[in-house]
Amino acid sequence: MAYLGNNGCGCGCGDSKPVNVEGGETPSAKDIVSAGGVVTTDVKISKHPENLLSVAGDGLLVRKEDCRSADGSETRIEAGAGADLTGSGTWEDPYIVSFGGGGESGGGDAPKLKGGETETAADTVKDGVVTTDVKLSDEDGNALEVRDGGLYVPAGDGGGAVDCDEMRKCVSAGDGLTYDPKTGVFEAKLSGDDGNTIALGDDGGLFVPAGTGGGPAATVKGGESPTAVNKVDADGSTFTVTPEAKVSKKDGNAITAEADGLYVPAGGDGGPSDIAGGETQTAKTTVDAGKVTADVKVSPKEGNTLSVDGDGGLFVAPASGDGAPVTGGETPTIKTTVDGGKVTGDTKISAADGNVLKTNDDGLFVPAPTGGGDGGAPLQGGKTPTATTTVKDGTVTADVIVSPDKGNALKAQDNGLFVPEKFFQTAEIALTSITDEVDINTFNVPVDGTGHKIAEAPPLEFVNPSPVLPMHVVVDNQLEHAQFRIFNGNVKAVMGTRLHIEGDVTMDVESHQQFEDHNVENGPRMWDSMGAHEPVTFTIPPGGKVTMTMGAYLAIYLYDGKSTLFQARHRVTAWGGN
């Protein structure tokens, strides 16, 4: 295998790209070139019947003994076209046939490699080495060149980094800014309109001074907190500040904004089930024993003209100088009044039926629920020996407690409490397995002492009708009657009744009678069984059931003679109740 590239290394060495190589073919070899530039040579072996050259697991093979002359004294191997032969044919110096060599594309008639060309590169093959030359476009403005043995793109208009002077040509300023393309500096643009009080402060930042005499500045803007939005309307030099409460849209919020104020619907018995205080950037609300109070938060920042007056109301000093007057406003939830520089706000209480929000002398008030215990605590559930009460989202529910003690007939079902009636029921399975005299050999029962079924009754279901009470069951499994006649020989056999129970209870029950006689000479003897019983008891859970299957079986332990069965009857009786 040959791998072609620059200076004899793999594709990608140095600064060149993989070359375009095509495979060729001679009478003795065929070259295959992969997409990755790997050249693989397959030697062509003649199919002539006298050809001694073959391919072994690791290369070409010519067996020495196959190459001798007719008398066995001479071995001869010659190199064909495109091949070289070395070695003497001994074990120490075997014959070696090789292909390839020097020259433009290999020695002899070996495959020739040719250079190719694309739009971006040209390949050359010389002395077995493939080299690639990148082609540079001669189009005007091409900044790509070869410098110091490699590709080079100079900085500037043709590529590379861009300096500041060139970048400044692409930048401009929008509203509120000024821009100097010579220095690349942006500055805030201050409006020259009358009444504008914004300026640059000593620290270079934007600054709006307070009005002369401590009054508010001439520019008034509305603000927003998590609970309220202030809107500002201007009429000449008069500004009106109107606050509007924000009502959360989150599921479960009981507060709504009615046309005449905020509205909180009453809880299950006249008041909300649970109210807690909160805090925003502008106010803090406290709930104590059903009483809601709110304190406005006044910023301590220097220059703030808002304060709390001695009577507990908000106060803003009258405007003077270039300060503008402030007037009151109204929203669906708050009405603000300005009198003598003093701003007061009155919360509006909805007059809709069911609103429990009120105003006392000292603040907002929500009365405690009726029967609330200590006057302000929310309703809570409780528990007694017979019931559990739960309060959730203003709804009171009660669950009756049913004792889990054994024997309790009371049950809580989907549609209410249930006490079942007393019940009792019976069931019976009867089977006659033999009615006339039958030779034992008729049943083909092997003499192995193992019970073999000779008849079976249809299965019977036994169901507990109560969904809450267990059913106690008594089952009597019996071989009711069996007659056995032994004519002669030694005989030992067992006739029986087997009952299989499965379902909510699983068990097997058996009753049987053994017949045995070793009298060989005295003629027939009759054996008559009048019954064998095997009672069992079990319990079926509420709503449960069992399936009972009864079968007759015969087991033969010893049989050397003749015997017959006259009659065999089997019966299962079940009683169940609570």
C-alpha cells in the first residue's frame, strides 16, 4: 500500500492540500485510489492452469517444490512486466517479487500517477511525490498573496483588523444622544425647550434639581410598584398625579377592582378564611386579629419632599419658585386630595353587597368571621371521636369516622354510609360417577397407588354478597356411597371424592374409602361403604368469591384377580353467612 503526500508524508502535511490521484492498470497490476488519497495495488495473477503463483494469507506465494524442473534439480522464477525479482530461492534467502520503483510514477510498467487541477489548486507528481500549488485569483482587489512560504492576507481595506477611524464612519447617534465622529464620544443630548430642568451634575451624570424653597421639581413622572401605578397628567404648569392599585391576575386572588373601589368577597361565614399582611416598595400592610392596617413607606433619600405630618397624613411642602402645583386625582380604588401642600389619600370601599372591607377610625378593617373564636382568627377544622371537619378556601366539609374494629358492619361508600343486612346462603354439588356394575379394568387405572380422576362435576361459584362484611363458610366434602365386589385374587383399592377450591381462598379437600381383600379361593365378596366425610371452614372477604370443582377418583395399590364397582355417589354441601 502506498500513501501519497508532500515530502513522502500523509495528506495534509506542510501547507498543501490532498492531491487528486487516479488509479491505473497494467497487465500485471491494478491501482485503486480512495477519496482520502490512499493508493492500493492489486497484483493480477493469471488463471492459466500451469501458473504456480498464488495469494497466501499474508502475500504472494510460490512453493519452492512446485518450481523445480522435471528432474527436480532446478528451480526457476522470472520477473514479469512491472515486477522486480530478488532472492535465491532458499529458505534463508527466498524469492521476493515486488512492484514499483523510481521515475515519475514507478518502475517498469507499474501504474502511473498523474497530477490534476481544480479551480483553486494544481497537483504535480514527480519521483513518487505529489505536490499541490494553490491558485491565486488575478481579479482586482484580491488581497490574498504568498509571502514567506505561506498564504498571507494584509490588514486594512483588503481584510484583517479595522482601525478606529474606519469604524467611526459606521456609527451614528439616535434620539437623546450626540456623537462626535472625530473622537468617537457619545454624550447625552439635553433638550432646549422651556421648562426643562434636567442638567449634567458635577459627577457627569444626569440631574434634576428640586424646586426652589423645597418644593417638588418642575418635572413630575409617574412611578410603579408591585401594588400600584402612578399616572401623571399635565395641564400647562399644573401636574395631576393619579394612583391606581394593581390587582394580581393569579388564580385564587379574591380582590377585584369594581367601579367604585376595591372589592373582597366575604368568606364562607361572613369573612375571608385567611388574610396575611405584606410589604411592597411603597407600603407595608399588617393584619392583626382580622384588622388590616397599611403604613406608607417614605424614602429617607436626601431631597425627598414627601413626609408624614403630625396628624399621621402624608405631607408635601407647598411649591414655590419654579415648582409646579400638585393637585389630587382619583382612581376606582383611591381618591387623593391636595390641600395647602398636604396630600391625603382616601381608600374607596365598594358598596356592593357582600363586601366585608370597612374603614375604622384608625384604618381599613375586615371583621372576623362569625364564630371565629378569639375574634380575629381564621376558621379551622376540628376532630371529634365520630367526625373530622376541614376548612379550605372558605368551604367547610365533614367526614364521618368509621371504626376499623373487627365486626363493625358500618361502611362509608361513595354514596353514603351503609349497614348491610344479615345474610345466609347454601350451595350443593352432586355427582354419580358409577351407576351400573363396571369392571375395574374399564377405567385403565395403573396399579401405582396414585389417585386417577374417573369423573368430574361442573364447577360452582360461591359469592359473598356483602361489600363490607366477610362471609364465613362451612363445606362438607363426602363420598356418599360406594359398592365394591371382589371375585378373587389380591385386591387393594381406594375410592374417593376430591374438592378443589380457588379464588379468594385456595385449598384442596379429600374424603375416601379403602377396599382390600386377599381371599383367593372363597368366591366373590361385596364391600359396601355408606359414606366418608371431610368438613372444612374458611372465610370469603367482602365482595369476594370462590370456585369449587369436585371430582371422583380411583387409586389401585394391588390388583391380581377380578373386581367390579357397582355404584359410587359424591356430594359437596356449602353453607355461608355473616
